[in-house]
Amino acid sequence: TSAMATPNTMYFMEYLPYQSVMNPALQPRCKAYVELPAISTISFYGNTGGISLNDIFYVKDGKLVTFLHPEYGSKDALYSKLLRSFGADAEFDLSLLGFGFKVKEKGYFTFNTSFRVDATLGLPKDIVTVGMYGTPDTVNVNTYDLTTRLAINAYADFNVGYAHQINDKWTVAGRLHILLGLFNANAELKDATLNMSHEEWNISGNKKEKISQPVLNFTTNKDGELTGYTFKEGIDEIFSTYKPSIGAALDLGAVY
């Protein structure tokens, strides 16, 4: 079991309407706001799976050094922080249209439409092992796991929320999301193995891809392998073949 906390400056920015994304029960101080395309909220979030810049760069005796420094660095310390499978996550959010306003004295209504992209990359620890330590067995063959996964989702998010202050201590809220899928891609290098010696390197494994999108036409051979693609001509062709993937989500929040 592990627990961690992430400091968030936005939590204290009470006049910023976007803080309600963290918790729908956080009511902006402004009585009303409007978000317009391209000039409103653009957010980006990234996570490196437990490894931070402080693990790679740090200060020793007044000098900025890296984990590869011959005296102060430690490859083993960085390596020990990596999980068996690690990677990175990223999220991008572009607000297209939104507004919110105070309802009487204790309520707050919000509406937002945004374009969102989520990406996840999963890497095996052995990729770092090869880079840091090379081939520890100089006589025999060294075997490494190279199983890698990548997932990307792009979708439109239509959401409406309401927060209500019950009394001077409690505020509760809910936000309903209607999600419209636009693009999905999953790729996997499965059962991939790197056999490595001082004489030769051999990589074996299976690759698997799955793509769902409305813009391209794909062609395949009799074995189902991708042989090429063409762009669909015009908006009419795109929407004539587009089958929307609809989902929903619910955020609940409270402030005490």
C-alpha cells in the first residue's frame, strides 16, 4: 500500500473557474464567466511513472550533477525506483466553449465542451537495464523483456455540473459528462524478447495494432495485415461512415 500527495497551486486560485475540474464542489469566486474557443483554458498533464527530475538531476556541494556523475551519481539508486513495468501518461484538454454562473446565493451551475486527448505508454524495465548496464554476462547471451504498450484516445467532452453550499461548512456537487469518441489507437509489442551478446543482437516478438478513426480508409491483405491507406474525401464522406462511440461519466465532489 502506498500513498502520495501532489501540491496543486490551482487549488488556491479561487477566481479561476478551471479549479472546479479538480473538484466540482469548488465554486469560483466570480459570479459568472464565459470560455471562448482558442483563448480559454488549455491544459496539459504529464506523469513519468514515479521518476522525477530530482532523481536525474540534483545538487551536490553546490554543483548540479546527474545520476551518471562518477563521484556523486548513482545508477543503482535511480534503477531501484523503477517498477517492473513503467512508462508515462499524458493528458491534453482544450476548452471549446463554456460558461458558469451563480444560482441565487448558494448554488453554481457550469457547462463546458472540450476536446481531450489521453495517452499512455508502458515500457519494460529491461529497456533501462540495457541502457544503464549493457551486457553484464560477457560470455553468454543476455535476455531482456521488451514488451511495450501504447494507447491513445481522443474524444469530445460535453459536461454540465452543479455545486450547492449546504451550510457554512459543507458544499457538495456533481458533474455529468457525455463523451463522444473521435479517435482510438492501441499498439502492443507482445512477448518481445531481446537476446543480446557481444557478437549479435536478436529481437523476436509479435506486434498488434488496433485503430478506430473516421478520417482514413485502410486496405489489408487476405491475412488482415495493413497494406496502405487513403484519406477520405471531404466532410460528407467522413460523416457518412462515422459511427459515434458514446460514453458517460459522473464526477462527485465535496468540500468541508
